[in-house]
Amino acid sequence: MKLGIDIMGGDYAPLVSLQGTVMALEQLPNDVTVVLFGDAQKIQSYLNENHISDSRIEIVPTSEVIEMHESPAQAFVQKQNSSIFVGFQYLKAEKINCFASAGSTGAMMVGAMQVIKVIEGIIRPCIASFIPKPDGNFSIIADVGLNPDAKPDVLNQYAIIASKYAQFVLGVEKPKVALLNIGEEPEKGNLLAKATYELMKENESINFIGNVEGFDILKNKADVIITDGFVGNIVLKMAEGFYSAMKKRDINDEYIHKFNFENYGGTPVLGVNKPIIIGHGASTAKAIMNMILLTYKVTKAELVQKLKEAF
């Protein structure tokens, strides 16, 4: 398996990207190769300075970087020797099995939609995030920001997509799927929630348990929680803010530490034809390591193929 990694992506690249890659290699099987896209001189200098010689590392030289402040669509087209653009070309040509980056989320989505494209039958892809449960396991919430103006049929598909993610990546045999709402009753919520409830209730591809409220998110009630990207992103940022506040208060608690995004590294773009993982822009070496390990896990689980079969 060949994992494509954008070494130039992230606020602290390329140093932390290289550090995280080396940390990940220590945990990856021997038959896995990491293909690094970026400034070849800087990559090789880091490897030489740290006396790293590993046949599982391949370097693809690129000379440009898509910056966070740039227009994603314009930069993707104009910077065709950027690490993100070249990475997607390798993914399309099947020279790598997957591609991960902590760089421009917008540019990653342009590549995912225009180069790799959406799986036939899926209306819109989504991105999901892990939410810690008190029992030590995790639930999945989707969407968390990709589609803020979703329609009921899109959310109904998200339920299938995220359910497959929970099943094949988290190992939940029959994921309990819920719709995030302001009340448990079917008649509660706005027009979107009401219409989505009716579709999910009739969806035989999922194990639908009904509505859940905000305070249910941190309980053991559901394995998959569905909402639109607007609400989902607010929930995700609230969780990140909660962890940051607890960290500043020097509260040392095992459950609270599970809210640290570094432990997960990134999120897959669910619903496109190849495994694509987007990391946090502020990723540390630990976050990059976990982004790469998640990339391997999603690819090995053949999640994309499972979604193609489902649709």
C-alpha cells in the first residue's frame, strides 16, 4: 500500500509533517510505503540530519504550495506543481492508494470533487468527526462543515455513508443512527429535520433510532449522529473549545483528553472515489502521525469500495 502525504500542508510544515511521518512509519506495517509530496531538498535534508534511511519513504519533488489564504479553486488550477495538485494527479493515476494533507481544506475539496469525483449515486460527500463516549468508545457526527445547506435526501444519504464508516472503520457491527434535533419527538424541529426524519425512518439501510438532542451527543445513545454541516461544524468547534478551556484550567482527565483533535489527526472525505483525508491546519507532529494512521486504516478497511457497493 502506498500512502500519499502532502508534506507542505499545515501551519508548521514541512517540519512537523516530516516528524509526524517518521512517527507514523514506526507503527505502520513493513509493506506500507509513504510517498511524500513537497520540497525534495528540505525533505532529504531532514532525513539526512536525523540519520533516517528507510526504503519505505519515496519523495515526489514539487516546487509550489497552496497557501491557506489563497482562493482554493484558482490556486489549484494555477499551481500545478503544488504538493496538493501533484498528489491528486498521482491518486487519479493510481500511483498511490490514498492522499492526506493538513493543508488548504478548500484546495483538497477542489481536488476531491474535480479530479477524483463523487461516487456514482451519492449527491454530496460529507466529512465526519469522532465524538468521545463516556464508555471509552466513539460516535461519529456528520456532516461537520462541508455542506451547510443540506437537503433532506442528502442527510438521508449521509446516514448511510456515516453508518458504513462506523461499521468498517470503528468496527461497530450494527451502528445506531440518530438525527440531531431539538427534541426526541418526530414532530419536533425545523422543516429540514422533520423531512429528514421521515426519510431516515423508512431507510432500511440504517439502524435508525430516532432523534437525539444536544445533551445526548456525549452519551452512549447513538453510534452515528446526522446533522447538516452548519450545525455539525458548530458542535465540532464547541468540542474543540471545551478541550482548550479544560486544558488551560490544567484539568487532567482521561475522558477530556479524548477531545484533543491531535488524537485523530483528520477526517476522511466520505463519498468520493478514493480515500482522501483532511487534517487540521494547526496539526502538530502527533496530529500528523494520527492523520497518516487514520489514512492507512480507512484505506485498509476498503471503505470507498463498501460505499460504492452501498450506492
